[in-house]
Amino acid sequence: MNNGVTLAGTMAKTQPRLELSEITKRFPGVLANDHVSLKVMPGEIHALLGENGAGKSTLVKMIYGIMAPDSGEMLWDGAQVRVANPKAARKLGIGMVFQHFSLFEAMTVLENIALGLDQNISKRDLEAEILKVLDTYGLKLDPRRIVSTLSVGERQRIEIVRALLLDPKLLIMDEPTSVLTPQEVGQLFETLRKLAAKGCSILYISHKLHEIIALCETATILRGGKLVSTCDPRKETSRKLAEMMIGANLKEISKVAGRKFGDVKFAVNNLSLPKHGDFGTALTNIAFDVRAGEIFGIAGVAGNGQNELLEALGGEVLAPRNEAITVAGAGIGKCGPTDRRAVGLGAVPEERNGHAAVSEFSLQDNAVLTARNRMNMVQAKLIDPGKANEFSEKVILSFGVKAQGPKSTAGSLSGGNLQKYIMGREILQNPTVLIVSQPTWGVDAGAAAAIHQAIVDLASKGSAMVIISQDLDELLALCDTLAVINLGQLSAPMKVGEVSVEEIGLLMGGIHGEAAHAH
Amino acid sequence: MRIKFEKRAQPSRFMLFATPVAAVILTILIGAVLFEILGYDGLGTVKEIFFTPILASYKWQDVMTKAAPLIIIALGLSLGNQAKVWNIGAEGQYIAGALAGALIAYLTPGVTSHWIIVPMIIAGILGGAAWATIPAFLKTKLNVNEVLTTLMLVYVAFQLLGYLVTGPWKDPNGHNFPQTAPFTDAQLLPHSILGTAIPPGLVIAFILMLGFWLLVSRSVFGFEVRVVGAAPSAARYAGFNASRTIWSTLLISGGMAGLAGILEATSQLGQLNLGFPSNYGFTAIIVSFLGRLHPVGVFIAGIVLAITYVGGQVAQTTVHVPSASGGIFQALMLFLILAGDVLVRYRLRLVGAKS
Amino acid sequence: MTIDFIISAIVTVVGISTPILLAATGELVVEKSGVLNLGVEGMMLVGAITGFAVTFMTYNPWLGVIAAGAAGAAVSMVFGVLVLSLGSNQVATGLALAILGIGLSTLLGTSFTGMIVPQFSSIFPSVLSQDPFWRVIFGYSPMVYIALLIVFAVGWFLNRTRAGLVLRAVGENDQSAHSIGYSVIGIRYIAIAFGGAMAGIAGSYFSMVITPMWAERMTAGRGWIALALVVFAGWKAGRLVVGAYLFGCLMTLELYAKASGFQFLPSQFWASMPYIMAIVVLAVISFRDRAGSEAPACLGKPFLPNS
């Protein structure tokens, strides 16, 4: 640690800690990184900015030794290195906190941390070391808890402690805030600043501009695998950064202001469901209603019952009472997905592959999945392939899905195109109520804009919309009304425009109207 | 240099058809070498197992007779395998079907009408299906792995057969052999039909193939089965009930195995004895995979496997290889077809010695 | 019931349980790493004939056991390559291994039918091993003690060592283990080889200890029982011992039923008892609180790293 500080002090502006030059990585059909170069100084918090698919994750995976570059050089403290695997990376002093945590649910915090270390330390010594690190950075975590019982924020702390125990010289954070409440984000930033002050460099990957402006000194912006610009984000506006990231002028969602809503089309009345499985969340007294033309948003940190709610609303899990869920006044709580679609209730779950679509099936078969009855594809229990093909083609055309045709498999499409196809499949069935979870998760900006516009357009035709999302910015831009889900409970609805981000943040953290004290 | 797998954007249709053919050819080559190493006449073994049954026309009827039960069972298993419901106890359902049909025969020795065959066959189907209800119940109600339960029940069915042919159903005029009394003329199906060499089972297998083809390619049920197998969450989202799929695929595959069992008993053996189980239920698993779970493929694969059955017996007498030789070729074929699957989904590429 | 009867019953139970205990211990390690290998029956048979053949040729049963383990591990690698390197379906590939093992063992065994091999000599002095009472502790084949040692070693390995922790981690979440930097495929290869070796040794117990001769399919479905035993034990090494002895009791019952009193039920009933009980046990286990089970989360799922 002392060594690091002196290094930071004396050589700060002379020798970069990490230098990448002309890194190139090719995947079948894509150039993920095209001659990317960057420098990270000791003690610098360096942002790696870019939208989904820009090549950020690929680049850091190469730094951490999970993948090997096709060409290009990597210098570490001035010396050329080749990082063969994550172990070698850790040996150099590179730590990484993954976007999708690499944790083992059924094991304890202690075991999880031990697995991330390369040397064999006795349990007692390790626990002492963990407590020391927790103390140094003012973090709270019980080493003996089983991971499956922890909140998302606590889980991320395991990853951070795991990295900190190695006394890293470079810490890579891959989209660390996507699962945190605004308050937890604040805590994380404090930790990162303390770390940087001790000379540790931080490579911070994100597409959230205000965070980067608040935290980082330098930003490297990637677009389509290429380096677009290196700048000081504190001197740029969010808009400027966003345009560099997306490469075009931002398109606003065209939404008529001051719209009038019709009758209540969709109502959920005190819906409660027990949790199923060890890792699920129970739903408690969920109640809200959505009028014709209204877009109702449900915000919340991942894992607070969003998936359970989507499944309960879509009919994958049945409600205990028929009146718990109503469409245009008729109770459908005990109907399955097929019957719910018959009365005009459509749903799009968060996970595209394997839930909303079957990746190894053709797009045509994926149309049969949900549209077979409403689009008259079935006669005498036999599927009419012609009708399925026709509908599938219509979806591809109307939603600008980049695919070779209805015969290409869902898995061959990019995330954004598949999401457009799924949304199109539901929207063209003209639903009375459409419930969508994470409509633009992992989708490029162009597709996201198209999907947002489609949602707004469907609402303006008089459908009731429910959008469940972890992206607060998306909800604020899209919705008329907003509620927050926390631990399976839904807050009272609030009008967008009359509620502050801080208030929503507190609700996301589970604090209902009480004074906020960070624990 | 090392081999690298690259995922194909679209599964290769060419490889889908080419790999089963390649698997058969490779089996022949590897088998020849293996038997040569083991000290047998490798080329001779391969010739007798794979080519004699095709070249010698007097073996054709034998091949068709053996193909019929393999195809009928494998049609049912393929449906289950598409839903990833692993019924590996078809051998037990095959025995149970034959026992149920034989029960009708046992109770009606005095009936002279040939129509008695109909209730016998229906009983056979129901018997096989009934044997499969146990794993279906345990899987859907208690989430018990069907692989183990279906298999355990094979041993139970085998013991049940042993008990019946040595106990209550033992032929009183059978010189104390473990066998039932022969079926009466009314209870028998002919070996072959209408003066041709074609056994009735193969005709039934062909008709069933057409039925299954329609079922899997066009019906909502066939679609349901494919979705449940490919993505259980998507199936739930689509409004399909996985329990219903498990029940129907297990009952159908059990019923098919039972049908094969009673057909074999009434058209070939004319009675039941301890030698009745002949591994068709296990070999049909290979047929199902070699046929790529497609009804037409299964029909062809059933004939290929029947050839190895017949050829195995030929090779036993002519080149003196042990009776298990056919089994080795069958296992090799299954391994190779499973290994070939990778080529459908991935492209192989040789890359330089850089890791 | 006399004390002699009880002692001879215990001796039979312990003896007859040993191969399923060995095979199940191997399979436990395989499954803990996230792989389901259904080919146990086949690997056991290959072990049975190899152990027999090598002992027959060398007159040394120890060499026989070692060869049986090596042969079991060798055939398990066929499964390993398909499942791990080619990503094939584990259920189907395991079945293929079972069919291959049955065929291969029969083929290799034809020339050994009817032969007899020398048996292990007891590792304890005959005063103890032949004593009418003390044989309950000292009167077994050395393989019985070795099997118990292996079970306890595996339990210790899985729960107390770092390597065991890594193995469990691979079975718990293969993607996480991969991204931390563990070789998921490499670890699973080792686990499969260990499982194969244990199954091979378990098989040799049939042809070298239970009856010192070779017969086709002599393991008679015990490999499948071993698979059920792992589920029964809730993936815990300690419970394997209890479960194995329980099944041993059922199999002993069959032997005694054939030999004596229980004529009111046919012998086939007793012969099918272990299989019926295995089904009942699987059903009961799934009834019980699942929290008691330590089933690995990735069991049976293929692992294909996306890099």
C-alpha cells in the first residue's frame, strides 16, 4: 500500500499504470474492438463510456485475462505484459467487479471471498482480514451470511471486498450502479474516491453520464468498437457526451403533453402471492390501476419482486382470487396466459432468450408462441404455417427488425433487434393492456428509441401500458404515473413531474416517508 | 494449432442430415479397427453386421420384423426427448404392454373370433402407458427425476414377467419351462401380411410415422412439446402447462412401447417367456437420436439399427464374435451421433498456436 | 434370532453395500462438480471385467483393483470429451456410456467365462477375521475398509479443503467460477475421471470379492441404484454410508428370502425390492424439506464459455 502511494506521488504524471495500444478483437461477424488505445494513470478514476455493444466489456475482459486480444499491446507500469488468465491479472494487481456478479448463491460470504483469492488462507485469518478491509472503507457486511440471503448492494460489496483484499493497483468496475439505489451509488462513490486517493487506479465502465461527470477525471468513449474520443467529462455536458457515445443527435420521444386518459382498463386489487423457491420474493398487497392511454411505470432495484409481478400479471403464476386482476372490469386472476391474451392482455418479460422467445426457434415459430390464437394461426388444433409466416413478416417490416426473414432463428438476432421483434409481436396483436419488463435492457440506443416510441404510440391509441424497469431515467421520460416496488410491496402511485428523484430513490431503498439515514 | 469452435448464427441444416450418415460410416470404420485390435476379423465382422442383412434378401424379412418394434418405440421416445422428458424405461413398458395383452389372452382361451386381437392390442397400449404413469405421477407431483424411476421400473417389470411365467401363468404342458401357454390361433397376428414378407408391425409403424409426422410438424401439441423442451420458461409464458406435457409424452411413449410389446408377442413369439425382453426398449433410444427425433428419420434409423441386430446374429455364427458385438456398434453409433451434434451448432476452425 | 444370525446378516449387508457405496461416492464428486454421469452401470462392468482379467493374468488382486480403476477412468473420458469438450447432452451421453460399457464388458469377458481368480487375503490375523464374533469388525475384504476410508476422505475433501471448495463452486455456478479464473472444464474432467475410477473399482468388487468369477451383466443394475443413492443422500458424503447400508439390507433380504422362510412372497418380489425401494426413497426425499439437500445448482447443464 505504501509502495503504491509513493509511486502515485512521484511518478504520477510520468508513467501510466496501464497503457493499451491498438487493441483489436474480432468475433464472428463483428469487430468488437478496433485498434483501441488508452492510458490510465495511477490514482486516476477513468471512465470507459459507450452504449451497449460498443465493446467496453470485451476490452476489460482482455485486460483481466478472460479473453485474449487478436492484436495490440498492453503495458503495465511501463512494461509490456500478456495477461493469460484472471489469475495472472490478479498477480499484477488488477481487480475486477463484474456487472453480473460472479457469486455462489448457496455459499457463505467468506467462502465466496476465499474463492476469489489465489492463496490458501485459513478461514480465521481471512475473516480477520475481511473485517479490516470493511473497517478501512466503512463498509458493512457479515462474512458468515449465505449469499442468497443478501441484498444486491451487499452482494456487490462482496465483489468489492474480494477485489480490495488483493490490494489492487487497478480496479475495474463493470456497470456497478445498474443494480443500486441512488443512495447506494453515493456510498459506492465514496469508497471509490477513498481508494483512488490511496493511489489505486479505477477503470469505471458505464453508460450513465451524470455518474461519470460526478466521479471521473478522464473518459474514453467507445462507439461500435472504435475509440471516439478521450476527454475530461467534468468539462463536458451530458448532452455532448451522449452525442459522442451514440454518434447522432439525440431524438426526443414525441409524446403529447397534457393527455387525457380514459376509463380504467387494468386493475390490480390487493394481489398477494407467497414466494416460491429459496431465492424468490413474495408479493404483498399489490394494488394499482391503469387507465386507457396511460403509461404506468414501476421502478425498483433488481430482485425486489419485478419478475414475480410480471409473471403474476401475465398469467404465468395464477392469482388466488379472480378479481385480484381485472381487464376492463372482468376478473382474470385465475386465468392462464392463453385466456388472458384472449381478453387482450399481453406481457413481455425481461429475459428475451428462453422466456419471451426461444432462441433456437425461427422467428415464425416465435410468433406462434404468443400470437397463435389472436392472429388466427390455429385451425382444428393444427398450426397454419402460412399465417404464422405472414404475421412474422409483418412484424419484421413494421418494426424494422434486421433479420433475413421469418425463417432465421431468434438467437441469430442482436439483442436490440430481437427486442424489437418481441415488442412488435405483442403490439401488432393490438392488446388492451400491455405489460413490459425492462423494455430496453441491453438494447442499443437506436432500438431503444424505436421501442420507446412504439410504447408511446400504442398508449396514444388507447391501450393501458405498464412498464417495469430498473432504469429510472427511462421511466421518467416515458411514464405518466410511477410507483416503486421494494421487497414485493408497491408504493402509492405518484404523478411523474410532481415527484423528485430523491423521493423515488428513498422508496427504492425501502424507506417510506421516514427520515433517511444511511445505515 | 488447436481446434476452435465458433457458434453458427443458424444451425446448419446440412450437418443436421449429414452427421447421422457420417456417424454410421464412422461406426463401421471404428468398429472394424476395434474388432481387429481385439483379435477378431474386423472387416469380416463389419461386413456381416452391416452388409449381409442388406445383400442377402432372405434376411430382409428378419430386418423388417426387428425394425417394427424399434420404430414404434422410438417414435414415442422421440416425442418425449423433444420435450426433454427422458423416458429410458421403454423396455419395462414394452414388457408391461405385452403382459397386459397376454392377460386378455390368458382370460379368453375359448374365444375363437379373431377380433380378440383388438382388445389384446388395446390392453397392450394401456399396459405400457400404465407402467409410465408411475414416473409421470412422481415427476409432476413430487419432482422425482424420471430418468431413474423409468429405469428402475424396467427391473421391476422384468421380475414381474419372471414371476408370471414361472408362477400363475406357467404353461401346464410346457415341460416346466418358464413360459406361458401358446396363444390360440385367434389370438395370433400373422408373421407377415398378404403374402408379402412385410410383417404387420412394420405397416403399423409406417402409419404411426405419418401420424407422428403430422403431430410434431403441424399440431399445437407438437409445438408445445418442442417449446417445453427448448425453453421451459417460454413454454409457461406461451400458456403451455409443463405437467400436461410430461404426462402426455410419458403416456404416449409408454403406450407406444406397450404396443410394440404386444405386437411382438402376438405376431412373432406367440407366447411369453423369460427371453421375451430383447433390449428393443434401450436400442430405441439410439434409434430416436440417430433419427434426429424426427419421425421420418426414426423410421430410417430403425431399419439401420435392425440391420445391426440381424447382422450381429449372423456375425456370431459366421465370424464367431460374441453376441454383445451388435451392442458395441450401437453404442458407438450413439456416441458419434451425439458428438456430431456439435457440428450442427458450431463451426470447427483450426487456429494458430496462440491461446 | 441368534447372535450368530445377526452377525452373519451384518457381514452380508456391509459386504453387499460396498460396491454401491464406492460407485455413489465417485458419482457424488462428479455431480458436485455439476455433471450428471448416468453411465455408472457401464463403467462398473468395464471395471469388473478388467479387474478380473488382470487378476487372472497376474494372480495379484491388488493389481486387478488398480487396473479396474484405471479402466473405469478411461471409459469415463469418452463421456468427458463428449460432454465437456463437445457440449453434448449429458443424459443421452451417459446412457451411451452405459450401453457401451455393457457391450464392451461382455465382449472382453467371453474368454474369461467360467474361470476363477485368487481372492484378497484378509489384512487381519485369522484369530480376529475368523472369530465368530469379531468377524463383524475384522472379517471383511480389504476393499470394504478402503471404501469407507474413501468416503470419509471425500467428505473431508469436499467440506474442509480449498480444492473441494473450488469443485463445489464449479458445480454451483460454472459461469462465476469461469470468470474468477477457474478452469471449469479441467476441474470437471478430473471429477469425471475420479467418478469413473470409483465405478471401476466398485465393479471389480463384484467379480473379485462377491463372486470370484466373471458373468455377463453381473452388476445387475446396481449402478443405477448408486445414482439413486446420491439423490437419497442429499449430495452429502456422510449420508451415503447410511443409504448404502439401507439398500444393503434390502438386498440381503432377497438373499435370505431365497434361502429360507419367506415363501409366502415369490423370490421375484424380493429381487425387485431394491428398485421399488429406490423409487419410494426418491419420492420420499422430494417430499422432505429441500433445504436439507445440497444439490449443485448447475447439475446436468452444459457449460460453454462464451469467450
